[in-house]
Amino acid sequence: MVLESCMILVDNSEFMRNGDYIPSRLEAQHDAANLLVSQKTQSNPESTVGVIALCGSDGSGSAELLVSPTDDMGKILGALHGIPIRGGGYDVCASMQVASLALKHRRNKNGAQRVVLFVGSPLDSSVDKRALLKAGKLLKKNNVSIDVISMGEDNAEKLKDLVDAANGTTAEGEERTCHFVTIPVGVLPSDVLITSPIVRGGGGSGAASGSGPMDLSSGGGATDDFAQYGGVDPNMDPELAMALRVSMEEERSRQERLARVAAEQQQQGEEESKQDGATDMDVEEAKPDIPAPAAAVSAAVDEDEMGDEDALLQQALAMSMAEHHAAATNEDTEVEAKQQESTAIKNELDDDNEDAAMQMALQMSMATDNEQPSSQQQEQFQDPQFVNNLLGSLPGVNPNDPAIQSALSNLQQQTKDEDDKDKKDSEKK
């Protein structure tokens, strides 16, 4: 923002006691003045602001300079809230001359000059239109811009003439630096000013808009300089402006996403309908154009129905046969399992019988071994021919095997030795 020195002219007449603004005209005016002071000082650290009371303390109706242009916020706000209500009227033209003199003696001569005039009381017949036009032209001559804020009284015509004179004749499209705003009854002035060119900057035409919550001599409503921040000046409240900007961007992206999805769904539906229409046309074209009698058509329908019934009956029959076959298979499986089980039991019994017979034969053989062999048996086994015949009758035994012959010879020798021993024993006896 540009460097600027500003003088705020505050109306402190008896009309400011009116309660048509909450809580009163004077308090609403203080709130709007605070907004302007904050905006001016925050837009540029070297900007300065001064305060003038339209009704002075002497009661003569002359303006009183409370604070010269300064950047001390404490001094400015203290002067604004310490202004009392005083009786009597005031001279608008003389107040603007005092403001011009204060700006002329400002500390920084490089910045622009501006006067902000609050008017909350009626301008009587003593305020001449020609005097206002002359004051406006004087401001234009001294390069001083003026913003007029009208509250609660019908002073629009005279104040517009003052603003138009201060703007002068400008080329088409050229920015106008002076503005006029009307505050509707019941609305806080700060709410209207925050969206007006007085706070947001910018210009407009010299004609009044004529309707709406505010009436701007600069040509209508506020500009869209802060539209991306939701209408909030980022210099006034950076955090709120950034939050509004992020929220607006998220909402915009969400709406774009929904629109894109809706367009895709609509396009997909149109493509599906076209495909269905093309399929129906192909089917109709494939049908022969041969007219058929009604009886033939009904017969074909009956045949189709009968064909469906036959198919159902065949399917049911196949299912029943499959169930019967499964049951028979299960029965055969059970019979085979029983037969296998009986065979296994029989085999076990046979094995048990064979084991018992073997055990009995073993016992008998053991008993036979324990008994003394008879003399006849001993004589038979001592006969070599008998032993050879016995061995030859055994399957897989070769009597001529050297091992067998050696065993037989040893047996005979042992038997002979025993006989000789027995004879000796008998002779000794």
C-alpha cells in the first residue's frame, strides 16, 4: 500500500446520541474510526493518522485538532475514545480547512494526503452547496483526497457534490480517489466499510449507485481485489484471510471433482444406451421378414414349452438315477467291506490254529526228546543204509554230501565207543 497521511474528522454533535445504530451513533462511529486507523497504519508502517473533532470545546462550532498526524496508535485511539458529545452545530468547510492545514504540516511530505469525514447530523440551510463545491475544488488543488461517510441523515445530495468536486473531471477509466458511502440504519458502519473502497482501495465513477447498503460516489460496489480471500483484506487479518482462501480453494476443488464425476457418469450412460440401441437394431435386422400365421406362432410357443418340460423331466430322471446309482455303489462298498472283514477274521483264526498245531508238535517233539529212545529205534539209526534211505527220502537233501557223510561216520564211531564202554562196564561187574 502507498504511504499516506490521513485526518479523521469525527462528528460529536448532539445527534450522535441517537440509538438507530447499535449501541449509538457515536459508539458505532468510534468502531468505524478504529477500523480505519488500523487499516491505515498496517498498510504502511510510515503512514500517519490524525484526529479532529467537528464540535470544539469552546462551543462556537469550530473544529478542534485533537491529534496531529502521527503513527502512535495509543495516542490516536485515546483521542478517538475521549471525544465527548457537545451541543451546537459545526462548519464542514471550516473543518476541512483545518484538516488541510494539519496535513500541510505533516512530518513526512512524501506520502499522499487524505481526509475522512464522518457526518451524523443534518446539514442545515446554512451549509451552502456552492461553499461545498469550493471546498472540494480546494482539496483537489492541494492534492488532498476525501472520503465521506454519511450516517442516519439525508445529506446525500450535498455530500455527493463535495466528493464530485474533489474528484474533478477525470478521463474515462481513470481511478477516482474520493469516495462517498451511506451507512444504512441498523447496520454497523465497520461492516459496510470493510468491503468499501475506503478500506479496500480502488476507485469508480463519479455517479452514486443510488441503492443498496452503501452508496458510493466512486461508482458502486467494492472491487474484487480480495475475492480470493473471501472479501477480507489480508493486511487487516492475515490469518482469517488465509483460512478463507484455503477453504474457498478446497470447496472449488470439491465442486470441480463432483462435476467431473457427474460428466463421466453421464458420458458412460450415453455410451451404454448407444450400445444397447445398436444391439437391438442388429437383432431386429437379423430376424427374417416372413409373416407367420397366428396358429403357427402359438404352436411354436407350445413346442417351446413342451421342450422345456421334457428337458426338466429328463434332468429330474437323471438326478434320480444318479442318486440310485450312488446308493447301490454304497451298498456294494459295504458288502465288500464286510466280506473283507470276515476273510480277515478267518485268516486270523487259521493262523491261530496253525500256531496252536505248531506249538503242540513242538511240545510233543520236546517230550519225545526227553524220553529214552528204544533199543529198536537206536538199532535202526545205527544202520547206515537206513539212515541213507531216510536222508534220501527228504526233499532237497543229498545223502552223498561230504558233511552228511562225516556226521554219520562220527555218529557211528560215537555209538561204537559207547557200546565198547558198556561192555567193559558189564565185564567189570
